[in-house]
Amino acid sequence: MTTHTPDNSRRRFIKLTAIGLATAPFANALLSGTAGAAEMVSETDPQATALGYKADATKAEKRTDATAMCSSCNFYSGKAGEASGPCAIFQGKLVSANGWCTAWAKKPA
């Protein structure tokens, strides 16, 4: 007596491919990480406090460079002219473009 084993690997491949193609647009929307859904960093946030973050750079006591602001920082990825943008230091949270913290590093020219 011979036993016939169905070819499950081919069926499984076709099924997973169809599911992947159907869900690809939704996955892109979910994983895009848009800044619109992010929240602003509060000056009272423990990490912000530790880094001396101020939403208004002119109020930062440790700031020595008058041009140093979040908008000119290497970690800031907001668009020019916007009031706020994402910051890599604050795990993608939004910071004020006119803000400052001790992690500030000048953007390369």
C-alpha cells in the first residue's frame, strides 16, 4: 500500500504569497512612522529633564552657542519652517524647532 503525501509546501507558498500581497498596502501604512501621530516632548519628561531640554532655546541656561537650536541639530529630522519635528534622541517624539538640549550636535554642512 502506498501513501500519497499532498504537496503542502506549494499550497502554503501560494496562500502566504496571496496574503502578503493583499496586506502589503496596510502594512506600509502601519509601519510608516509618520510624525503626525507622535507626541510632543514635555520639559518635565525624565529624559528631557536629564538632557536640560527647553522648548524655547533662549531659556536654556547651559546653551553657549546662540545658533544652537533643535532645527539646526543633527538629531532633528523635521522639515524646515515647521514649528516642531521628530528627534532621534527622544525616540521619535516631537520637539520644538526652537528648542535645545545638551545632546545638541550641529548638522553637517
